[in-house]
Amino acid sequence: MAIPKVMGTEIEYGITVRNDRDFDPIASCVLLVNSYREEHAGKILWDYDQENPLADARGFQVDGEKYTPNQQENIARNKTLVNGARYYVDHAHPEYSCPEVTNVRDLVLHEKAGEVVIEISRREATALLPPGAQLLIYKNNSDRKGNSYGSHENYLMDRRTSFKQIVEHLMSFLVTRQVYCGAGKVGSENRAHPCDYQITQRADFFETEVALDTMVKRPIINTRDEPHADREKYRRLHVIVGDSNMSEYTIFLRNGATSLMLEMIEDGAIRKDLSLRDPVRSIKEVSHDATCRKEITLENGRKLTAVQIQREFLEMALAYTSGRSIDPITKEVLARWQHVVECLERDPMELSREIDWVIKKAMIESFMERKGLDWESPQVQMLDLQYHDTRPDKGLYHMLVRQGRIERVVTDEEIAAAVHEPPEDTRAYFRGQCLKRYPGEVFGVNWDSISFGIGDEPIKRVLMGEPLKGSKAHVEQLLESSPTAADLVKNLRA
Amino acid sequence: MADTTQKQKPKRGGEEDGAGTSEGGQKLAKKGEKLKEEMDALVDEIDEVLEENAEEFVKNYVQRGGE
């Protein structure tokens, strides 16, 4: 039985400093994250204690060392924000994990709010650098030199759905959804076949089908089993194969269609076998064909294009939802999925207002034509990168929005509100509110717990194993009647 | 001696011309012009904000591997 798809995205950003060739990315990330100031700002730890990144969903524990920073490093590298998000340094990249949301529209708002947080801190951090030096941040996944960094999606699932079932039905969906999720890229990498322009940033970097690692020999389906919730009931599916998207419409459809697929898998509603013979090969074949006409081979020998495979999934989703009452947002997901598949069937370039890779390609081609450039020109490569620049006055996606060339899903006002307000219908609300109300008394935070240091007493940890508990409806009264953290703990025990 | 064929020039503001084909032709031409203007505006604005030293910038943009 499908459970509500609580979800979130964690996005690693690219970072560089202009006019400082010897800049240290880790130090720059720490500066960046610490340049974002909120009123409650206290010295709060990220509580790594219960994290288990070496647990594999296929049922075993991998040997290895779990990295945990010491307390000082921890505080320097981790911020938990009043909107319930986590903003931190992950290896050599700034990373923003948005708070848990129940629906795809809120997901768009909070992912976009993350970009605002990044940009505010970028400006503040730049002011602290030597004159002439400038911190620059990019919401993309590749540096054209063989290095890649990810945009990860997280979806709550019922643990009774076996991982095997998920792999079986999701693999071909993930390989083909790129036709409306890809962020586009000039050229190819990682020993892939050369090409002028491809649909995704990441496809070239995927080398296995199913595995635990996220940094080398990347798998299309990641087996990380760290639910950050009640382990008996829940699974958190950690999807690492996507690109970092700028377009709200693309983000909406990416998470919308994927969460609908997962509901169908949970309900046993995937009736057709669309398994691919060689997913690792196909993901690149699809990515390298911007006409979307390349046929890939199914396990049963049939050959279909990625669009045809997505059409099959769409039809299944329409059948699954017909005859049941569905909420307006799901209706919108289906309408957009349908619109996009229809356009892709005719001509992908019809989606130059909605889908990142098409928006970017149309922009680059206009520029190339006017200036007589080719795909190898440095300026074309610069356009590819600058599309993802977070600065509102320089980022090319932002420029296109200003010119009215982009189909939007949410408003700037709503995004601005999401920078300071948590979603009201998940435990992110409780987390954000505790940070707002009890500054100085919050000792440590994790996704599924929050700890208080009250006076000289031992640290009190409040467990939050249910992602939907801790919503405004659940805890507003509790919070209103708890002026201090001590009151809160007392009231929780009552 | 080569034959010369006089091409018929479409009338300006030609509403009266047969079956509106001339008008349709003009509409299409106007639309084409508008698209070209829009594209020019797009390229002009890109020019204003695009990183000047593209080659060097792209060369120096190196990241550590992430997840």
C-alpha cells in the first residue's frame, strides 16, 4: 500500500574563487556556510551518532570507517536552518539539503530557497575575501575535467516493498526520465563517446547498475540504507542519478513523476516488463542523442526509444490514477508529464520554456548561429557553465527568467518565504520551530532527532522517527505552551 | 538571350489581394522578423553578462569529486 511520498533533495554545488588560483575549496566552503547568518545562530552540532552510511539495502553492512568530524570541525561545517534545512560542507562542496516535504510543489519551493541561501552566503563571503577575489557558485554536476558532484533525491517508502522490486521496476524509468530531467551538457567525459551536446550532466559518470558507493563507479540505483526514520517501517530511497536542475518545471516533473512511479511500485501497479538489457550502456546512449530518437534494447529484445518507454510509464500512471480521487498537485504532475511526452514525441525543441537541457540548447544554438561559433568554442563551454551560475544578474538561467522565456511553477515571493519558514506538514516544522524558539538551548540536530542542553543537566534527545509527526497540526499547541526548552521536555514527558 | 520573368511584388498592406495569401505572407515575414529581433535581444543580453575570458575561466574551473 503506497505511503505518502515524503521527500527532499540534497544538492552539492560547484565552487570556485576568481582571482585566487590557490584557493582551497574546503576552506572556501567553510567560509561560505558560515557567512549565512540567522538570528538563532548558536553552536549546534550535527548529530552523526545514529548515522549509518555503510548499511546496504541489500541486507548487509559494509566494513569501513565512517567519517565523523570532531566537535569543532562539526560546528564549523554544519548549519541547521530555521526552515528545517541542513546547509553544510560535504567534502569539498557546499551542500544544501532541503527540509522534508509532502508534495512536489513544496519541493520546488524549498530547493529554490536553497539557491537563495547559497547566493546570500556567496555575497557575504565574497565581501570577506581579499579585494578583487570573488567567490562563485554553480548549481551543476560537472567540471569538464572528469570530476562530478551530485544532486540527490530522497523518497520515503514502505519498508515492506522489497529492494529487489524497486530495482526491477525503477531501473528503466531512471535511465529514460532524463529526456525531461536532464540539465544538458556540452561535450562528453569519462571516456564516453565524443559528442557535441548531450541531454544530461551525469550520464557519462554512471558505471554500474546497483551499488553502495556514491563517488566512484557510480550506480544508477544506490543501495544506501539510512532511513533517518523508524527503521522497521520505512525506507529512504536515495536516488543519485539525476542532474542539478534550474528550471522549476523540470524539478517539479522530476520529483513528481518519480514519486508517482514509486507509489505504483509499492502498489504493485507496474504491469509491464520494461527492463533494459544494458542500463549502463543505455543511459549514455540516450544522453548522447539530443534528437531523442535513439532506440535502446530491452531485456526481451524489443527496441524502444526513451520517449516510448516514458510513454509506457505515463500510460500506467494514468491507468493507476483513473477512478480514484487524486489531489490537485498529482493532477498537475500527470498533466505536465503528458504534455512533455507529447512534445518529445513530436520535437523535443518544443520544450524550450520548460526543460533545462532544451532551454540551454536553444540558448546556445541561438548564440552560436549569431556569432558563427561551433560546439568546441570556449564561449559555448562558458555558456554551458554560466547557465548554472547562482548570481541573479549573471546566471544565464536567471537572465532567461527575466526575459520571460521560462515557464514558472512558483513565485519569487513564495521562494523568499521558504527561506525562513519550514514546511508545515512534516517534522521539519518541529525542527525549525525549536531552532527559532530555543536558540542557545539546542545542542545537536539530525533528521530524526533534536537534542537540548538545558543548564547543567545531561543532554536530552527528542526522537523524531516519524517524518509526518512534528507538523504544525501536531505540535503548535505544545510549542505555544513551552516558552523554554525545559518546558518543552517536561511537556513531552507528560 | 535569357528570358526574364517579372516577379510579382507583394502589395504593402495588401488586404485586397486575392485570398489573403499576400497578407499571410506578410504576417509570416513579420513573425520571422519579430523572432529575429527577439533572438538578437537574447544574444545581446548574453553578450553583456557572459564571462569575458571564457577560455581561461573554463580551463580554471576544476572541482574535487563529490557524491
